[in-house]
Amino acid sequence: MKDFSEKKVFLKKDKEKILKQNRHPWIFSGAIESFPPGFVSGECASVYSQAGEFLAIAYFNTANSLSGRVLSFQKKAVSAIIEEKVKSAIAFRKTLFDLKQTNCFRLINGEEDGLPGLTLDIYGEAGVLQISTLGMERLRPVLLEVLRKELSLASLYEKSNSPSRVQEGLDKKEGLVYGSEVNEVIVLENGISFIVSIPDGQKTGFFLDQREMRKKIGEISKGKSFLNCFSYSGGFSLFALQGGAKDVKSVDVSGSALDLLKRNTRINGFSLHKHRLVEEDVFPFLDKEDLSVYDVIILDPPAFAKKREDVETASKGYRGINQKVFERCKKDALVLTCSCSYFMQESLFQTVLFQAATAAGKEVQILSRHIGAFDHPVSLYHPEGAYLKSFLLRIL
């Protein structure tokens, strides 16, 4: 693959601060003075200040307002950058897990691992790849060559189906990249087994980013009555059962998700007599359910804000569902409430919870905030990477 990094993109006067001082990996179109003649969207280029100072290697989509994404602040061949970043991500993850206890994790986390537009999750011997940008799509041959060299995977499956691909001018792409076809795998998370449906599952198959919060919930579940809303395949529910919960009720609108949850319950040897599954939309379910019987309630819904314009509507949704639970749960109930909406900052989510508590007329304490999993690092220079927010609350 030809290395395009010697093509030069110049920033406008005084716009180099975001790269030179702040080291932020995004370059917006308003900061760009010019592209070289014949530049094609998706190509890589060296980024320079007006004074001719080298700043970074980045790829660009000239059609988007978020035009450039930085691959490196050092002057290197793009292929060398990709190989270096992949090797670094692999080496770090090898330090994190006892694979006899946890063998599913995020190997590459986009900008946070210096590879914007790329996510790679590992499920045992299967990998699931997501590419969300035109620039990373053009780097696909280099990337796959490195992955084949550095990883011993039985299969690599692609689920590049995020809405951002449409904005990048890309079609959605899904299917086996190489290796043997795999539909389901059984993986371990902190000693609990989960069946992961790779083609049909949410995201890459499982919500790996909640690993530490699931562990925390297991630690506080002994003897408690437990309600898991938006349960999907039952991560929080199974950790509650392992932690000695008195009884667990899991609610999800998807029958296929609950079928998977039932299988997950059985393969771990937990009793279905203690684990009740309810196939229903959570919102009407909460309207009629007696919430005063539960000691712990989990609210971990899908993202309410898919784009920036959705934030106001999403805030109303989060406020409403939390107020409903605050009003009707028992005294001293614990509520783990979460938002995975990328465009809702943690400060705004906390404000929404404050408004819900005020409207419910309840005193509410924050016991802990989201405990991030180490395989989902957030760059200090890219706080936007902290998309997942969780608050463990005590309702007085």
C-alpha cells in the first residue's frame, strides 16, 4: 500500500494549538487552510502549521466537519504507526487478565489506543472488528496484515454497522474476514460463563464496558431482591446470582435476548426458580410493577441520544425513567443508573438525576461513579472517549 503521509495539509494561522499543545486527536474543517492538489478523502497526510512546523500524521475526510483524525504526533510511515499501535494495545491487554477467569475484552479502543475509527473486541479465540471512518477503511489492508501477524485468532468477524459510517460515506459491512465461521462462543468474565452471539448480538456481541460495574453489583447483592431492567443477556443478573441475591427479575423487550439469558443462567448452574425473566418493554413494566419489593434496581438502557440533536429529548427520557424509580422504590434501595449516550456528558447526566430526585421528592446519595474497565482506557487528551456514565445511588 502506498504511504500517503508525505502529502501536506496546512492549518490556519494560530490553529496549531489543538495539536501542538492540547494533543487532541481531532481536526475540524474550520482549522484547515488547505489540502494538497488532488487530495482524496480518506488519505493520510502530514499536518503542518502555517509556519511550516510538522504537527502530526492524520487521515482526512474533506466532506465532514470533523475532517481529520490523528494517528501519530511523530513523523513516521503510516504502516509503521499502525503496527506500533496494534502491538502496544496487545502488550497492554496481556497484563490485564487471567485468561482462565476473563477471556473477553476490548483489544483496541479507537482514539484511546491511537487508532481512531477502529474497535477490536476479543471473545476467546474469535475477534470482532468495527471500522467506523473512511480513513481507517482505507487503511484496512495494512491493519489486517498486522492483525494476522500479531494475533492467533481462529476467526475475525466484522460488524462495521455504526451510523457514523453513513456520515463518512461508507456502506455498512458485516461478515467473516478470515478464519472459521463462528456464530456463538462461550466466554468467561470474572469466572462467569456467557454465551455470546457474534452476528446477532448487540454491539460486537456483548457489553464489555460494564465489566467492573457488574463485578461491583455482585459484591453488594448477597441476600437482596434484585431487578435488572434492559437486561439483554443478563450480565448484571448473573453477577447478582453469583453474589448470593435472594431473587432476581430480568426484564427486556427482546425475546431472543431473554432466551440467551436463560441459557446463560443454566450453563452457570444458577436456578431459574430464583431468576424470573420478563419479556416486556421496560417503560410500561415500571408503570405497573411494585418497585418497593426490590433492594437493588439496575437501569442500563440503550443510548437515548444517537446524535447531538437528541440530547434534550434524551435528557427528558433519562429524567422520566429515573424519577419513576426514585418515587416508587423502597427506602435504602440501591439504584445503578447508566447512560451510554455518547453526546450526554457525565455532568449533564448528574444534573438530570438531580432533577429526577427533586421531582420525586427524595433524598439521594451517590455511592460511586462508573468504574471503568482497564481495557477501555480514555485518553487524557480526548475526554470525549468517556461515553459511558454510571451512578450507584442510595435512595433515602
